[in-house]
Amino acid sequence: MKTDAAEESDRRAEVLKLHLVDKLSIRAIAKKLKMSRNTVRAAVGRPVKKRAPALPKTSALDRYEPLIRKMLEETPELRGPVVLERLRAEGYRGGISVLRDRIRRLRPKPKEPFLTLDFRPGEAVQVDWADFGFALPGCPRRVSAFVMALCHSRYLYLEFALSQAMGSFLRRMENGVRFFDGTTHVDIFDNMRTVVTAHSSTGTVFNATFLDYARARGFAVRACNVARGNEKGRVERPIGFVRERFWPGRRFTDLMDLNVQAARWRDEFANQRVHELTGKVPALVFEHEEKKLLRPLANVPFETDELEGTTVTKSFRVRFDRNFYSVPPGLVSQSVVVRANDDVVRVFLGPKEIARHARCWDVHRDIEDPSHRQAALEMKPGAQPNVLPSGLASLGEIGCRYFKVATAGTKSVQRESIRIVFLVELFGASATASAMDEVMRTGHVGAEYVEYVLRHKKGLLPSAPPLRLGRPELDELSFKEPDLSIYDALFRPSKTLDPGAAPGDDK
């Protein structure tokens, strides 16, 4: 099989033959061998022709373009025939089709007018998030500013958070409406995912959870159109004001310190200054005009915790918000619900709370309750040699000595525990402990030896195992054998009847 170099050499030889022997032209050789002409030229040693760069197309209208542009700037509504008539006087001899194309390209686009929106007191509030990056020392989470601005008075609520998730958003909303001590008729939002699910040709699809919250608090929801920042200027300007006047040069140790400083700046400066557009103080306008027109807060509780269903891992952990939290080790593989707010993470199995941790705002951290680790150690076979495995506490001191020896050996302690529990259920704890002691006196340990002693040496027969309900508080109940002699005192023997007496005659 020929290599690429060999094939290339054969093609070049064929080109030379056709050129030197057969006297074919460059064009004919290229057509015959299906090669480009430059490739043929290179093979026969002729210079390769380079294609000249294409010259820009010219038009008869080019010299008239400045005049067309000037006419359109002075009178944008000029139509093609009018422009053609005026260009004829200047010497233009072309047609109207090319002129219309040029007019379409040069006509200045009309600028969209924006109306100044006017809001009545208590009518609306605008809400938005603003990203401030990784601003907390040592915290790998982005800081976000939550801003609510009343559209009439420009009264401002500001709070920083480490999450824009639904639970965090609803808690910020709760703090905001309680700061205003009421709600407006409508809340206007940007297209944040916690409010707007999608935009369609028929309308806006809102997040169902947030609609439930709005219904509980008694306000309507309106979303801005996509890419229409002018529709939320009442909150965009305060965000810019926070960036320019509060944020630069600010130093803080943690989120709480940041929010303390932000609240002080909001209440002592931002809401007390003379607003640059209205010329009024937002706090005074809010107090005397707008506050009394807000809707009172409905006394309806609403769940703002973050809820997430998950499964306990083999390392008795649940994953939540990029961290791991421990739970009791007996719940491995169980389905649980994680409930969290800004401060606490709680884990529930059904209605019962099984674990509680302080919320960690770091990432990829493992938060463990020491009691959970201790419980896991106690469940490990052999982890505590002086403590019997679960279910064998009735074996007492003999059982402890037996499993201490068994743990030091090579046998599976877990399997040994299961088999001994089985023997205890069949033959009773006392007989099993006696058999274990007898086996150890011979220098052995092993469930098979204990079973041999019970079945063959002592000749015991297994009894029915006790009923197990699967609940320790019921399975571990123990009762003494009742004393039936107390019923003898209640027994009264019947009188002896005279054989000759009539029935019913006991006199």
C-alpha cells in the first residue's frame, strides 16, 4: 500500500508528463486530474498566482450619501420619491430601488420615549436583589443586597443576605413588610426566579409558592417586561445609591456586622436625606402621607423555612445547601426532611425532630453533633469491649467476658451476635449464659459450641421465641409471674343440697 508521500510523487510525475510530453496547458491538466491550477503550477515550477483582493463595490449613490444623510437628519420622514427628485437636480442618474435601500439604511431610528411613572401613596413598592460579590472575610458565598423601595415616598428597606433562594427571599420579604408595617396594593419585581417562572406569548407565569405568599399578605404581583430596566427605576436608583454612598470603603467582620451598619445608614441617612428627584425627605413623606394608606398586615402565618427532602447517608449525614449535617446513626437510609432558616438547620423524621444544628454559611463543611458520633461508636461491634451488643444485655457478666474474647479473634462479631441472640430467644438467657460459660471453660468461643452444649449435652428443646413488635419500649417490657392464689380467697364453695329436697328448696 502506497504512502501519502508516494502518491504525491506519482501525481507530480503525471503532471510533468502531461505538461512536458503531451504539451497540455495548465488549465487542461487541472481539469484532467481534478486538481487546482495553483497545484499544477507548483508541480511544474511556475509561480503561483495570487488572487487580487476584491475591490470594494462602488455605487453611483456614494457621492450623494452626505446629502442624503443631511436631508434625513433634518426631515426623517422624507420618502424615496422626494429624495430622488432632489437628487436629480444634483446630477443623480440612478434608479429609485437602490436609493430606497440606501435611505432605509441611513434613516435615523426613532428613539423610544419613556413616560414618567406616577404612583399614588400606598399604591406600589418595587423589589430587587443586587449582587455585591465575595465581600465577607473568609466566607465563600456571594453577598446580595435585598432592596424594597416605596414608589411614592421613596422610603427604603435594605438588608444583606448570603442566599437568594426562596426561603431566604421570603424571610427578607417578611422583614420588609414588617419594617413598613403594611403592604402596598401591588409589588413590582424584576424577573427573579423566585417570582417569575417564565414569560410566554399569553402572559407571565409566576412561581406558585410566591403567589401563595402574596395571597397570604394581601398584595398583587407584577413583573417587569424582559430587558426593561426603566420599569423598575424606583428600586434601581436606590441600588445605585447603596453602591455609591454606602458600600465604598466599608469594613465589616461578618454578615451581622454588615447588616447592623446597613440598618444604621438606612435609618439615619438614606431615609432622612432630601431626595434628589422629589426634593422631599422620604421618612417624612412616608410618615405623614403613605404609611396610613398601606394595607394592614394579615395575621396569617406563612412558612418561610427552606424545606428539602433527602436520604440519610451511610455516614449518618444529610446534605443541605452544600454542607453535611449529622443525624442519629440508627437512621441510615431513612428518608427525612430538612427544615432550615437563617440560623438553624433541623432534621425531621415524620413529625419528630431528630437533629438540630446551627446553620453553616461555609461550603463543603461537615457539621457533627458529638452525641451522634458516640452513638455510632456504641453500635460498632467490639468498639466497647465491656458493653454487650444490643439484645444481649440479659447475659450479664458471662456475656461480657464471652464477647471480649470473641472480639479479639478472627470471627465476625456481628455474625456471632446474631447467632447468640437466636439461641437466647430459643433456649432463654439463663441456659444460654450457662452454656457459654461451659464452652469458655474448655478454652473455646463460638456460637456453634454453645448450640451443641444446649441441644446435645443438656438436651434442651427450643421454645417458641417471644413476639417482637419492633419497638424497644414494648419489646423490653418484663413482667413477674402472676400469683394465682389470690383468686382462691374469692372462691366460695356451693352449699350441699339434700337429695330429697325439691329443686329450689334450700331451707
